[in-house]
Amino acid sequence: MKKNLILSLLLLLPAFMMQSCLHNQEDKFDEVSSQRLKEYLQKAKNVLTSAEHGWLFEIFPKNTQEYGGYAFICKFDEMTATITAEPLPGTNAPSGTDECYYKLGTENGPVLIFDTYSPIMHYFAEGTDKGYQAYGGDTEYVIDEITDDVIKVHGARSKNKYYLYRLTKPAEEYLQNLAQFQKDFWDPQVAGQSYIKGSINGEAFEGEFLTNRQMEYTVGDTSGKRAFVYTENSIRLYSPITIGGAKIREFKYDFEKRAYIAIDEEGKEYPMEGVFPQWVINYDEWAGTYEFYISSTEDTKTYSTVEVELLPVADRSVYLMKGVNPNYNLQLNYLKDENALEIRPQLFGEPLADSHVVLLSGWANGDGKVSYGLYGSSPVASGMKTYWSEADQMFKWVDNGKWGSYKMNGYILYEFNSQTTFSSSTRVGQISLSGEQGAYAINGSARIYAMHGLKRK
């Protein structure tokens, strides 16, 4: 019995020794791994804090990159990051410069974490009452690769890939250059050629840059879409497009030649042609003076004419209708797929002395229904749009089909006692035609009983 017990223990001894050895080996490996990670994080900190002017951090929120990319600039010291950015989307977007603490952690690998609140840095990630993930942005970035001039990271939540580029000039100067490039790029008098075409190594390429920071393109027989960000002298894509074997992620615009230069990941340049897309030509043709035909009384068969001027804007997204009232312009959306103009409910001018506001509200004259459009508690893109009438030789107005069973044919100017909530409970009534409110009247009336058309003069 005793012999059997001793024999059993002797047989188990190698297993115990092996387990002990393995345990010691794991401890050693963990030590090596931990030390390497510590050294890697120290290297990251040394590189981050070494940039005199900080780092250009190009951020594309949401895993679909549907909002495009925006330029942030982060200047790091031992504990804090100073943050600036180009103008961000949204009506309440922060601006200026702010500061937050950051740290380099080890969650899911080496991570750069902006761990105290920054209105600018956390803007895309901050939850709102309309969406707990806001724009689907990140506050933690896993570090993938570090060099002296470029740091590659990816968002811990979005998984989007990002780059930080060492700045060689002050943040303010870079952002001013970026803003000027963007302005000039969309200015038809300076550039405006948002359509690009050419070929690389025999493969044809065409693309169009859109104002929502997306590029639609075709390579050979394949079509696709890429988000982009503006730089101080180019447009840079979220990820490269392969054309003729070359991976293209950046397009410079030559303002003198009105042409593009495609740049691949190796820095090689390929000339491309810049042209005006057909919709841009169509948009530009709307500019000019018109007679605006409306009914200002209940007799909708009788109309008045108001001379108006359609003024283009730099990014060609809307037209401004000048002349309906000396105190404000109407905004008309440009529907490029239909080559049409659209009027939707919209706020006018400055708030009244009592902080009340005036909203041009849609009206289904005859049904007695009113639409506040996208301002209402149940937002709907209701409005009226133009179509060409050969018989009348003018552009006529028709409901845009976004208001369900109701058809918009006119507008009412309503006063509201709230600047943010538009409903029957905040509506005071249609504007008065005297005093301060009278300055908002259209053709001496608070109502457009019917909108008939636009006729070029």
C-alpha cells in the first residue's frame, strides 16, 4: 500500500514540475509583454509631446463615415491636450479652443484616451436627447503604429481608422488655410469644378465631390463612395481608391490650371481633369431676376407679382430669393436631381423684441391644415417645388409630396413664443400687419393664399 502511494507520487512529480515551469514561463512572458507595452506607451507620449505645433487629427465619426471627416488639432503636454477644430456640423457646435486631460492606457492594447470632458473633442461622441451615441464618435483611440510624423489609430467604438499628422505650422494658421481652401474650392469664380476625371495606368476614373463631404466615384465599371476631409490644399479620402493598381487617397486642386493632381500612397502624382458637372451648370442657370406670382387675398384666381432676384451661394446648395421683403431673403433649396427649387417652412430674421420668432409655415389652403416642416414636433420635409410649364412659359409651384395626404399650396407667417419648440401650444397666432411684426409681411399680407409661379424677366 505504502509502495503504491510512493509510486503514484513519483509518477505525478514530473507533471507538478512541468506545471511549475510553465507558470514561471508565463510570468516571464507577462513581464516581457508588460515591459514592452510600457515602453511603447512611453514612446507614444514622447512623440505626442514632441510636436511644437501639435497634431492634425482627422476624425471621421460613425462607422459608416456618413458625416465625412473633420480636422481637429491636438497639442499635448505631459497631462493635458489643447484642442481646436474647424467649424463642426450642427447648430450648437462648439468653437474656439478648449483643454482636457488625456492618458495613455492599456485597454484593448495601447490606447489614447481623452478622459475629461472637452466640448470640442467629445462633440461627435457626446450623447443627446435625440441619440445616445450622438454622431457615433469616439473618445478612446487604439494606437496601431507610431512614427515621428504620423500616428495611426482606430476608434475603440467605431473601429474607424484615423491618422494624426505632425503639424509644421501653428494651428490657427493651418485652420485658416483650410477654411480658405474650402471656400475657394466651391466658389464658381475661383474653382467650383467638383467633378474629376482621368485615368491611371490605363484604368478610367470619374468622381464627384459633394458638399456633404462624400465623394461618389466610378473606376472602370465599379462605382463606390468615400468620405473625405479638407486639408489646407487638398481633399483627403477616408480610405484609398485603387485605380490602375495605384492606391489614391488624396487629390490636390491646382487653382491656376483648374485641374486635379491625384496622389498615391507612395507620393507619386497623376494629373486629372477638373470639370463642371451638369447639375452645377443647371444650378448656375437659375440666377437672375424673376416675377414671383402669388395670391395675397382669398381670391386665388387673382394674383400679384413681386420682382425678386435669385442669388446663388458658394456651395450651390440653396438659392436666396431677394425682394419678397426688404428685411430678409427667402431660402430656396436646390434639388439637383430634379433641377428644381423648393421652399420649405423656415424661420425669418432676428427674434422680436419679446424674444418671439416668426416662422413661414406651410398651408394647405382649403383643408385648413398647417405644417411647421422640420421645425414641428413630428418633423416632415414638407414644402413646394418648381416644375416647368411649357404652356405658361414659367416655373410653376406644386406640393413636394412630403406631407402625406395634404397638399401645400400656400404659406402663413406665424408668431411663436419659443425659439426651439414649434407647436399649437407655443404658437401665438399669425403676425400683425402693424408695428414690429408688420416688417415680416409678404406683399402686405401675413398669408400667401396660393403660390403660382416664377417667370424670368
